[in-house]
Amino acid sequence: MESYKGVWIIAEQWEGALKPVSFELLARARGLADKLGEPLSAVLLGYNVRRVARELIYHGADRVYLVDHPSLAQFDPDPCANCLERLVREERPSIIVAAATTSGRTLMPILAARLHTGLTADCTELDIEEETGLLLQTRPAIGGNVMATIKTPCHRPQLATVRPRSCRPSPRDTSRNGEVVAKRYPDEVFASRFKLLGFRKLEEKVGVEEADVVVAAGKGIGSPSNLNWVYELAALLGGAVGASRAVVDLGWLPYPHQVGLSGKTVSPRLYIACGISGAIQHLAGMRGSELVIAINKDPRAQIFKVADLGVVGDLAEILPRLVQRLREFRSDAGGEGA
Amino acid sequence: MRIVVLVKYVPDTDEIKIDPATGTMVREGIPGIINPLDLYAVEEALRLREDYGGETLALSMGPLAAEGALRETLSMGVDRAVLLTDRRFAGSDTWATARALSMAVRHLGDFDLVLCGERATDGETGQVGPEVGAMLGIPVVTYVSRIEEVCPVEGGAGQIRCERLTEEGYQLVETALPALLTVVKEINEPRLPTFRGKLAARRAEIQHLTADDLGLPSGETGLQGSPTRVVKVFYPSLARDTEMVYEPPERAVERILAFLEEHSLT
Ligand SMILES: Cc1cc2nc3c(=O)[nH]c(=O)nc-3n(C[C@H](O)[C@H](O)[C@H](O)COP(=O)(O)OP(=O)(O)OC[C@H]3O[C@@H](n4cnc5c(N)ncnc54)[C@H](O)[C@@H]3O)c2cc1C
Ligand SMILES: Nc1ncnc2c1ncn2[C@@H]1O[C@H](COP(=O)(O)O)[C@@H](O)[C@H]1O
């Protein structure tokens, strides 16, 4: 086990550009590597991504393992898992941290199964245990009502995923140095049992998981036409629109908007809950938000328990006025040449 | 087609209450239910059987009480149910759970598809499905939102084409059978059990399997066979210091704006 050294993150890219979550992973893993006194490496799998590899060094990596191949252009679990497995067996890292995205949550379990090691999903906190140098992985369970700290004492590497937006990305520093190690593998490593036949981009970018601000609609919004105000408010704050399950079940918004136990988990800087009662299953998806504003006409609504600002009132009166006032505010700011 | 659906028995979150004094969860005496997200996998299996014929089998690993979850799948129309139950499975993490489930799937004969829920509402890892697939050495397609076409071939060969829901959009994927799919809520609307289904489910026999039946050595089951260890459990408090605003709309809106400004969010 002593032969396993170093901390890795799995960088994510989309159409050749690095996703911001890569820099969040670097921010988290940098602290772990420093505590251990071991190097931090980023693994970058993709096609025509060589030119962005340096960015990972500027954001905190000491080394980048680059595999650049046409079969890695789109996410395909076969070549990705094959490359990663080869890399791990060659380089023997002690810790690998990936993003809890649809690809990270697919790749990491496959890797854990193949390497026979532990994997902890959706960690909100990662730390190194002083005496042992083991990775301490803290994660919520049962809808965030319980927190558990987990270790992988006797298997390597120690694998963890963390949710996107659960920490700030590391800053860019172009004076940082590091090496880019390009790996070449034989064709069979890139073989796949999958045919990727097409891709249909979401017509509307929902993006609740990545947004800085989420304005979420509950059943208290009253009717689908009132969603306009929610959309406007989200647009004015540069945010995305979320929904409770009740709203999705009514067909007022499609499922990708749903926040909660059976929907998405979000942790934006600001969450505005509009007409949401605050059922425990809903709270499970949003209680990690930095700031919460709740608007509800029922002063006893449970949502107020998790709110920083709780506004008791009728949405039909508050939302249009809020949108109007924000617009005025914007045009004032615009007048100052912003 | 032969389809195995993996279903988990989880605590019913609807019954979980928050202690108003401490803001923590009250867990005592919470009944168990079938993992709600697994109902979508069960429904999809039933629809595939309706379209392509064959057999559906529900498999769960858990305590005896997990029979309840399996009976629910039977009452929806699943043909057979198998419960992996053994004290030796206690304390299994996702690796050990996947190991046992994958051995059980193999034990139960040839199959074309294994269907799983996206994740369980208790552990919420979403790891067991892909781990089972990887251990079985079959293709894994996660976050499936639609099955477009299946071309099953006698003896477990054939192909499946389906769409998976990712952050950026829907990826259309084709792969060989047998395969393992994890499905998202968008895929269908689960049916309710019928009265006759419920009656039949009550009488149906549920096959039990133990670690020995699967030839699993003790080093590979339960806590002993789990690479991870839980070293601490704590209950975070829900509550925040809430500033309540009971003002008429004009004043309430001004307070919201001020709040946004205080936090440089405007
Ligand atoms: C297994 C399981 C999983 C679940 N998963 C999820 C999940 O992922 N996400 C989720 O959200 N839910 C989930 N739920 C459902 C959850 O229990 C609640 O039913 C749901 O969150 C309620 O949505 P809501 O708050 O929009 O509606 P309601 O509970 O109906 O609340 C509406 C609120 O709006 C307020 N209101 C009404 N009119 C106005 C007005 N004019 N102005 C201001 N306020 C007004 C009311 O006071 C009320 O508080 C799940 C349930 C189960 C059993
Ligand atoms: N003990 C279990 N028995 C049967 N299926 C399970 C079990 N645990 C997990 N699964 C399956 O794996 C999926 C993901 O579960 P999890 O990894 O616990 O979030 C579930 O939706 C089930 O389909």
C-alpha cells in the first residue's frame, strides 16, 4: 500500500473545453496533496484537448496525464474506464477524486469494481487523517439528514466523488509549473461496445446544478402562467429555474428541473424557494445552498426553517413587484455605463 | 427476453420527521418501502415484457422485511422474486452489495437485461448498478431516459438502443445485450398494483438465497468484504437563523432587494 502515492483528480471536458468542475476538484485536492506532501495530478481524457492541458497546471495540478484520442471525444465508458484502469495500474495513485456528474458517477463505480476498492459518492468534505494519512470522506445520507464519515483503510486507490459547485474553483496562476505527460495506448484500450449514435442537446439549458442562483417554483406558484415571473427573476439574477416535485408532477415544468430526493441536488450561492412547503424530500436537494430566501404565504411552512430570509406573503403580489424593481435597478446600473 | 430488476428496500422518507427542538431527524420505527426510483425500473421491465415477451424477475438483497418490496413488484406484475438474505451480508458497502448481487444474477441463469434505479433514497450513491454491471463484465448504460428499440436474440445476444440523460442533453447509445441499465424517472410512469396482483403477490413464494448458495467466501461479504468503513455518523441541524419578514408586499420586496445587495447578488 505504501507504493500508492499521490492525489489525482479526473478533469472533465465538453467539446474540448474544460468544465469548471475540473478547477473545483483541483481546489479540493490541492489541500489533500499538500497535507500528504505528495504531488497532485489531473487526468485529462478527450480528443484535441492537448491545448487545454496547461490550464489544469495553472489551476493547481503538478502534473497532467493526457490521453488524447478520437474515441474519447464524447463520453464513452469503455475507453474511458480502460484508460483510467491502465493509468492507475501504471502510476498507482493513493487517492482519486472525480466529479459527481453523470460521467463521473458512471466511470468511478466501474473503476471501483474493476480495481476492487472502495468508492464514496457525493462527499461534501474531504480531509486527511493526521495519524494514518487516510482519506476522510464525509457525505450526507438519507436526504442529508445524516452525515457519515467514511474511510477506505486497506484498499487502494481511495476513490471519492464530490458534487459540482460544492466548493470554489481554484484561481488561475500562469506562473505555476508542471509537466504534461501524454500517454499512448494500443488500440484495444480504445475499443468500445457502445455506438454513440447521436446527441440531442437540451433545448433549454436547465443547468440547476451549475447555476449560481436557483429560483425554484413550488405548487404555491398557483398556475403555469406564473412561471413567467420565476423565469424572469432567474434571468435577472443570472440563474436557473428549479421546481418541486409537485410542480413536475403537475406537468408545469419538466423533470430536469426537479430539485430534491428524487431530483437534482443543488448548492448554489442563492436559492429562492417560491411557494414551496419544504417537504423533507425537497430539502434534501437544496439545504446545501449558501443562502436561502423563501417566499410562502403560510408562516408555519417548513421551508422557513432552512431559510436565511423568510418572506410571508402572496407570490402573486411579491414576484411581479420584485421583477419590476430588479429591472429598474438594472437599468439604473446600466445608466452608469456598466 | 429475460429481465432482472434490482430493487432495494429503504426507509420511507415520508415517515421521517424532524425533531423541532433539535432540528435533527427522528428515525425510530420508520417503516420500509421499495426504493421509489426502482419502480421506474420495474415498470420498464414490465413494458419490455409486454412488447417482447419473456420473463421478469425482481432481485433484492436485504433483511427478511425486504420481502415487502419484492411483493410490491409482484403485485405490479413481475413474474418471480428472489431475496438475497443472510446475516453475513450485514454491513455491506456498495462494493460488497454489488459483488453479492452480481453473483446472484449469474446464479439465476441467462438474462438479456439487468435494470436498476438511478439511486436509492437512503444511501443515494447510484453506485451499485454500474458496479454490478462491471462485475458481470457487461456494458453499462446509466441515466437511461428512453429505450428506443430492443432486438433480443435467443440465448442472451442482441442489441439495445436507448437515450441517456446527461447534463448537456440526450445521448443516443447502442450496445450489445446482455447489458445493465440504470433508469431515470423520466423514462415512464409506474403503474399501480392491481387488486388481483396484490392477491397473487401475497400468496407468491419468494425464493431465498444465502451467501453459501452463491459460493461467496466470508472475506467477500458484509462488513468484512467491504473496502469502506463508516467511522463516524452525525446528525447535522437543519435550522438556520431565519429573519422572518411579515410586511406588506412593497416593503417585503424592498427587504429582499436589500438582502440581495448585502450579499452582492444583484
Ligand atoms: C420518495 C419521495 C421522493 C420525493 N422526492 C421529491 C423531490 O425530489 N423533490 C421534491 O420537491 N419533492 C419530492 N417529494 C415530494 C414532497 O414530499 C412534496 O410533496 C413536494 O416537495 C411538495 O411540493 P410543493 O412544496 O411545491 O407543494 P406543496 O407541499 O403543495 O406546497 C405549496 C406551498 O405553497 C404555498 N403557497 C400556496 N399559495 C401561495 C401563494 N399564493 N403565495 C405564496 N405561497 C403560496 C403553500 O403555503 C405551501 O406551503 C418526494 C416524495 C416522496 C415520497
Ligand atoms: N440491496 C440491494 N438490493 C437490490 N438492489 C439494490 C440494492 N442496493 C442497490 N440496488 C440497486 O442499485 C440502485 C442504486 O442504489 P445505490 O447505489 O444504493 O444508490 C438501486 O436503485 C437498485 O436498483
